[in-house]
Amino acid sequence: MLRHSTQMIHKNQFDAALVPHFRDIVKKIYSKMLPVQQKSAEILKEKLSNAAVWQTRTCPVCGCADNLPLSEGAYHYGVQVVQCEACGFSYSLKVLTETHDKWMYETNESFYEIYLQLKKEPVYKSLEQTKAQYIIQAASQFVHQKGHFLDVGSAVGSVISAAQANGWHATGVEVNPLFLKESKSKGLNVVSGFFPDALSAQYHAQFQAISMLDVLEHMVDPITFLESAKPFIAPDGVVLIQVPNLNSLYIQLDGEQNTNYCIGHWSYFTPESLNATLEKAGFENLFLETYISEFDKVQQFPESDIQYKVQQLTGQTLQHIDELSIDWLHEHLLGYKIFGVYKLKA
Ligand SMILES: [Zn+2]
């Protein structure tokens, strides 16, 4: 468990389910931007309709070619998610070629405009900043001394801002031009490009902490990606990882319509498979939890569906639906995001 003191941030402080009207605020921004979003989706669809930009693959964790459709229909927004029969890893059977995969992050500008607008909304921004502080708090607890911090996919720079405020030297890596412009306007130190290629060898063994928040699920080959990060980790350094939780009660209830099933999400993690992936890449787990409950969304499903999914996921039967709470979800690792801290294996 993380150590506690009076100034400690608790994970429920950045749980949107606990913020009154949060969903309405987000909905309002998205509805305003709907035409832009639709246009962006059309461009993406047209660009990716050519069969040559797609390739079929085997399990990225163990290489096995045998798999089962993850759920009945299995086609989510044009993405077929399957589960490896050998190791149980869930992944998108088809992936984009590297060029087209990268193209999505560099040029899908209208989508990022919406996203940037959302990130600037005060309530959203405040939650994001609190989460960033929580990440830095975790990093500070697992390192011997604060030094250099790297945030991979630093977006508008919330994590590196929080790291700086906490006494770290912080660097970000980001490829999106809008996000780069935004973080540079705040005076943050951000390198343009994709990690790790964007960082020269002068950064080797430099970072006491490297965070990758919502990054690993975008990787076609998460193990190779994690291995490529190793040279940049200082002796005794840690890696902090956040990914969507495929086993979260909300995603499980929402099923195939859940927006996590999308083009660009190539790997789908559970707490167990995240640890197995990191283990295979040469990392050892120090801490694992779930945060962000989506509890308000969970509560909108019929009681019988909730009961069934809880039973399926935990093997436990709820005596009464009131037993279910945000704390209960996290105790059973059924929260929306998985957060793990890892170090290099000795
Ligand atoms: Zn496998």
C-alpha cells in the first residue's frame, strides 16, 4: 500500500463518478464539436478503408496463432478483438501498418482539437491535474531520490507540470503538434516525436521515473516497446503504467459498444495480463491497483446484469446490490484504469 500522510492525494479525488454534473459538462463539449468529430471519423474511415494498410497478426505476447473471438460479435468499430488460446492475452487481430498507425497521431488534427477543448474545461482539467499529482506522489514513493522524470505521450503536459512542482526535472515526449504547442506555451520541456526514437543516447540511464499513461494499449508490440524503454531507466528507476482495464466492471457491462474497442487500441490489458506482459519484458511489479471507478455508469445497468458480471469476474455473489461501492470495485481490481509501478528485474 502507498504510505499515508495528511497531504496525500486519494484516488477518489480524481474519480469523475464523484463529481456532480461531470458527465453533462463533457457531453456538452462533445455535442458542440459533433460535426468536427464526424468529419474526423470520415477521413479516418476513408484513409483506412484500403485493405493494404492492415495486417493480420499472431499474439503479441507469446506468438501463438490460435485465438478465440473475445465476445459474440467481436467486431468493435471495425476492430476484431480476440483472446490468445495459449496465454490469454487480448489483442486486436488486425493492426495498421506502422506508417498508418503513426499517421493517426500526427495528422488527425480535428480529433485532437476536440480533445484539447475538453482538456481545457476547468472541471476536467482539475481532475487531470489531481491525477497527475497522484502519479508523481506514487513515483516519489518508489524511488530512492527524485531526479529526472520522463512522461511518454505527455499530451498537454499535466504530468510533467506536476513533476516539476514536486521538485523533479521533467521531460515529456509528444508527437501531436497541437499538444506540443500547448505544452511549449507553458514553458515545459517537451521533445517532439515518438518514444523512444525521439530521444538521443544522451538520455540513456537518465530517468529515475518514466510514466506511460494510456500508452501501452496503443502498441502493436507492447513487449518490444517496453524493452526499448529500458536503456533510458536510471539504476533503481521505476516505470509507471496506466492502461484501460478490460476487466473493469464498466467495460464488461458496456460490452462491444464500449469506446475502448477502437482503431488504435491494439492491446487490451487485465491486471493479470499487464503484469505478465511487463514480466516478459523484464520488469518486476512493485504496486498494482485500479482507479477511476465509472461507478455512476455501472449503476445505470440492470441489477441482474451487474450481479452476473460480478459473479463472472470475481466468482463472488453479491448478497445485495448495495454491497457494491467504489471501494469494493477497486478492492477487486474492477476499476476502469489499471495503474502499476514496475522496476527492472535484477
Ligand atoms: Zn499469447
